Amino acid sequence: MYRTSSFLLIFILSSLCTFAKVVLSEDFNKFTDGSEDNPSSVITSFDSYTQTPGWSGINVMQAGGSAYLPVEAQLVTPATDLGASGGNYCITFKAKSSTPNAFFFLMDSNGGYMSGDITNEWATYTVSLSTGSGPSMKTEPTVIYFYSYTDMLLDDLVLDDSGVAATVALPATEFTAGSFKANWQTSMNAKTYLLNVFTLDYNVETTVFSRKYLVKDQEVDGTSFVVERTDFATPYYYTVSAKSGDAISGESNVATVRPNAVEPVTALSASNVNSNSFTASWTSSPLASQYYLHILKRHETQQPETYPIIDTDFSQIMTSGTIDKPQKELEMSFDGDWFANMPVLAEGMIGINNQDIDFFGQAYLQSPVIDLSSCQGEITISFTAFSRKNLKNACVKLCDHSPSLSFVDTQDFQVSETPETYSFTLSGGSSTSSLLITSEEEGMMFIDDLKVTVNLPANASIVLPVHTFITPETSLEISRADLPSEDQIAYYVRASWAVSHKDGEVRQIPEVISAPSNYVWVEQNASVEDIVSDTAKCFVSVSDCNINIINPNRLPILVYNTSGRCISSISSPTTSSTITVTPGLYIVRVGSYVYKLSVGRYF
């Protein structure tokens, strides 16, 4: 996974726009002292150096006909009436900087602001804001501040009240495998719009992102345009500029191109079932570029039992990394769909890396969601841990995910560079719980010999994830060698639209994942007819606002509303369940069978 960050967008125009109304201009020709390479003479009183009185600043220097702003300098324009066009105005200026990765930042007195990168050669930059004010609006005039967080040379500043407001790019619609519709808001005084559609290329050596255009400056009369493309999984973005004659606004925000939703699939009965393997299959989803096949296990007890959710010594981790020089990753999954954010790897060991906590966030290991309702909400975790890079304090948290993430129990512990074994029992869990191992301190912590158990009573069951496979196909052969032979095995599928990634390309567009499919239970010697008949034993009825489910085989229950959101989930139900809902239409999945219900008085 590639993570990126950027400043607010800067827009470099290939040629100067001709603006309809210039309200302020400054060429800095009176800044004659010094030179670009050797600025000198800090200006304390600006009126004799500028074309218009009222300029001010801090640590601004002359540079042979341009203004030099060293680090922490500030240049301030005179108060100007920018309210004639509803507060829409443009600032055009030339700038350069000798500092790598330099950028400018400007802000007006009404809170409008913009920042962007500056090259080491003179270039022209245009910024459009809509926060202008002045006597024409019966308000105070506008003052604009240039701040230099890195050094910069500034010249040929033009403040224009043209009245062409920047537009707002809206989400893409009508998404198909070959096209999408770009949309944007109407802009005041705009006659046409210029559309840019592009992907981003990343140069590893220069660490610079550059646009690769599919459509550049496509002039459009209305506020939408259908873009044809052939590469379905390429990450596209678009921006729009408003245009009126020769006046062109700055670019809009960047809109990402992705579907709003992906249609869920139906998991089909397992085929080719034998003692060594089986084939999981499902229907296709029109916009899916890949599918997540989730393999589950259901463990049932006859007597009270301590059952391991995970028990690993991480011997499967093979890496050239060592404890002192570990292999660093952004994220990864391991046994039973556990997830690691910012992990470090040494052979036979996993750790969390908080050295870049301010940039990448807190590192952690987290279990999948576990139904703890059959074990009184208690769970026990044990592990060996030690630290590097001065990390001293860590914790284990029991999380609840319904309706949003919250922490119901926390056990703090201290860690040193000497390995120690820890064991905690946490309580307060529910049907949507997970475990979290983390630290808020900078440094590293390594984990080994991780074991998590629950105490199950007699005649209870628990459903847990085993492994998730990712495939572009609609079927996959699963080997039984890695599956527990004593437990029942099931699967369900989620369809996903995700852009492709290869070296040199930037994957910034979020993935879109469908609702889960129905569950399919894989019986050792079951035929399709057996599976159907087992499901048919279920009986679903409605009384008042209650959904009543007779479920002899205790198959997992999922309840969805008409928008496709899962509002109730019981992974380990009893033989008889009642779910109370508000009046409405619902879809109930019991195992692999679907019921459509009308509850209460619904019109």
C-alpha cells in the first residue's frame, strides 16, 4: 500500500490569462538594491518602493527588481476592495526558490488561503479565491498576506477582480468499465469550463508527482462531460476551471474517479468437495476488479472448553530483517485475518513501529471482529514482548465495533529491551469485539508467541475467520490442508473495485467494497441437495416489529435494510432467535438462504 500526502493544490498556468479588471499590480521595479543571488537591504517603510501606497511587511528584502522573502518573512498588500464580483478574485504572480521542495502560502483577511510548490526557475502562478470583500459589499476591504516558510523570490504581482469564480468539482457518476461522467458546480459569470482528467506518476528519484493527462483543457459548455477510457483500473482524477472570454479561474478541487457502490455477489454452493479440497464459487459483480473470499470456521463444544482463537510463534515470517535492522512495512495481515498497521519484521517475529507516528499514525496489531457473546464477553491474551528505540509503555485494548469503535477494557504494561511474558484477561466484550495491541510512544515493540483464548461453555459455538483470499476470478480452489479438520468450514464473498498499482504509479483512490454475500457451509460429504435441504429447515416469520428465526443448524444470521446496510449480525445464534427492528422492508440471510420481509405497517 502506498500512502501519500501533499500540500493544497497549486496551479501553474502555461500562459498568462488576460484579466478583465486589475485592481492592484506591483512589479517591484523600485527594489533595486541587491540581486536575486545576493538580496540585501531589508525594507522597513514600503511607500517609496511600491507603485501603490499601503504595502507593509516583515524582513522583506530587495533583490535587484524583485522582492526576496527569507524564511519567516511576511509581505502584506494594501487594503483593497475585492467585493465587486461577489468576493471572487484572482492573484497572479511570478516566483522562484533555491530551496528544494519550497512552497508558498498566502491568506486573505477573510480566511481564504492557498499554498503550493515553487520551482527553482521563474514561473507564473495563479490562485483564485472567493473570500474577497470591500466597500462595494459594505464591508471592510481585503488584505492579502504572503508568508514564507521557505525562501522565495516574488515579482509581477497582479490582483484581478475579474468575477470568474472557481468552481467545485463534484463526484463522478454513471461509472462503467469504459467511461464515467465528470460533474461540477455552476460558476458565477462563467461562459464555459476547462476539464482536465489525469493520473499521477511518482518519480522515485525526485519524489515528485506529475500529471499524466487523459484529457487536458477540454472546453465544455455545461457542467458535466462523459469521459471515455479503456483502462478500467487506472486511478483517474479530474479538475475544472471556469472560463469567461480570456479570463480563467484557478482549478477546482481534485475529484477522484470511482464508483459510488459495487453490487454484492451471491456465493454459490461449494463444488468438487472432497477430503483434500473444495472449490468456492460466486456470481460476478459488473464493476468488480477483484473479490475477497473469506474463509470461516465454526467450532462447537460438547463440554466446557478453552478454545484458541490464535496460537502462533510467527515461525511463518521469513525475512532478512533482524531485531536491530527489521524489515519495515506499511501494513500486512497474518494468521486468522489479524491486521498489522506499521509493522516491522524480524525472522520469526513481528513488531509495531512508531518511529513515524506523527506521519503514519499509531502502529498496532488488531484481531478481526470476534463474537464473544457465547463466552460472557471475556477473552485472554498472552504474548512475549520487548522494545527497541526507547519505547517503554504499551497496552492491550478490548474494542467494541457497534455502532462505532469504542474501548471497553484496557490493560497497560511496561516493556523493556529484555523479553518478558505477559498475560491479560479482558472483559466487557460483545458480538462485535476485537483485540488491539498498541503503544502511544515513539519507538518499536516486538511481539512473539501470541496466544488468544476464550472459555466456551458446553453446547456453545463460535465462528471465526481463517483466511481471506483475493482473486480477480469468480471461483477458487481451497486446500483443506490449512483448515481445521474438527471445525465446520464456511465462506462468503465481497466484491471490490480497486485501482491497479504498479511501480511508478500512485494509488490514492480509496477502494469500494460491496456488502457481504450469503454464507455457504462446506460439508465434508454433502451434496448440493443436502445443503439446500439444511437451509430449508429454517423458518422465518414476523410478529409486530419482531423477526423470528427458527434455525436448527444455528447458521449465521444477517439482516439488511433496503439501502444494503447490515443492521444486525449473529454469527453464533441459538436455534431460536428474535430480532427487533423498526417498521420497514428487510432482507434476512440465514446461512445461504435469503428471505425478504415486510415488518410492521410499511407503505
